[in-house]
Amino acid sequence: MQRATTKLRALVKAGKFLELPAIHDALTARLAESIGFKTIYNGGFVTGGSTTISEPLLSMTEQITVAGNMANAVDIPVIMDAGAGWGEPLHTMRTVRECIRAGIAGIHIEDQLFPKRAHYHTYVAHNIPLNEFRDKIRLACVQRDKSDRDFVIIARSDACREQGYHEAVKRMLVARDQGADMGLIFPRTPEETKKAPKQCKLPMIYVQSRGNRDGRPLYSFKQLEDMGYAGSIDAILSVGVQFHFMRKALLELKKTGDYTGISQKEYVIARKAVEDLIGLEEYYKIERETVEKLDRKTKGRRR
């Protein structure tokens, strides 16, 4: 069976646009796979939100557990938000090793301060100096080459928010020279968004931040691909959709004692679909051939 890292490396090498919906659990990961997505993403925001820990407070183990559960539930590559690598270069090297062991296919590593501050969610970035980011990316790539050359390292810079677009581009060029496979920045305007894929000299990922309150533009996958991007992370998707519609359902149930948002027929279909995604039919088959078969024989002898 082909490794997830090898699958992801092949997609990147072939120039396939990476559609990366942000997902926070294994069931949703398997749902995305069943719909036809070839890659998925586990981000800090969706993990932090779904666990109520919040992204800046997540430990490496907490994030890798969620992403690893997703990776073990699907046959498509999972890319994970590795934040600032959970420390200095040495810690980042361990992060790479642990992700590879967990079956994760790639990560992005950012140039923010560690530990990350909660103020990140107010769009305040605390960037480390360029030389520290350079060393972190370089040694992450050294570990990649030692542990699994197909593992994908995405260099991420948040410099656009503080030092400006040109500093972010500069950091992408440095990351490329250190061996990064892809890049990720946060362009502030449509003009910056269009320029980035050409000027950063790396296959670039765009972060689609639905619900953002700082005015960053939103685009469809097709629009981004036409601009020259190599992929797009839909960063808030699963936890935002889940919260929005679950809140509506819970409000109705609390108010009326009933839920009418899905008909009984639709619920039968949904419940069966969940059972199929989990693989219950295969479990039933094994039990019919073993323990259930023995139970039937025992009951027959009693008669």
C-alpha cells in the first residue's frame, strides 16, 4: 500500500491543485474522502475550537492525535498545521518525526513566536527573526530527508500582517533555499494575492479564512488555481459549519422539544451513511462468520 507521504509528493510534483478542507475529526475526514477530495487538512483553529482548548494552547501531542486519527481513517493524505513547530529547531525536528510516525503526509511551519499568544486570533502576529525561521525550516527539512523524503514541508510566514508583503516574500525565498517544498503567506489585498505565486518562487498555498474580520479576500478554488496557486486551505470550514448548524438544531430542540431540520426519511439515510462510513457492514460480516455463527449453533443445540 502506497504511503500517504508518497501520494502527496506525487500530487505536488504533478502540479495538482490541492483542495484542502479543514477538518476536525476522523468521521468528517472519511466523509470528505467519500465525496472525492484527494487531500484534507487539519488546522489549529478547528482542533482548538472543537476541543475548546484554542489553537495557541494546543500541545504537539493534542494536535497530532487529532490529525493522526484522521490520517488513520482515510487513504488520502492529511496535511497538518504544525504551528511554530512547538519550539526551537530541535523541537521542530521532533515534530516532523512524530508526524511521520502518525501517518501525517505534510505540515506547515510558521515564523511566529512560541508559545503562540492568544492575541493571534485578533490578527496580532509575533514573528521571530528571519535567521531563526531560516534555521527552523532548514532543520525541519533535514529531518524530513532523514525520516521520509516524501514528507512535505510547507514554510509559512505571517509577516504580511506586521512587516508587510515584501518581508513575507523574502522569507519564502529563504525557505525555498533551505529546502521547503511549498510556501504559505497571508496576502492582504487582491494585488498581493495575484503577485505571490510568481514572486515567492515556491508552489504556494492560499489560506481561505471564512468569517475573517480583518478584510482578507476570499476566493474559490478555481480562482486561486487560475492565479497560479498550488492549493488552498479552507481553514475554518468544518468547525464553522458544525457550530452554525448544530446551534440551530439545539436551539430548536430546546425551544420546542423536537427537531424538524431533517426529515425522518433524511435521517434514516444519514444514519445509514454514517454506519457505512464507519464500516459496520464489514463488522457485521465478520461477526456473522464467527461469534454470531457460534451463538446460532448453541441456540440450535438447546432446542
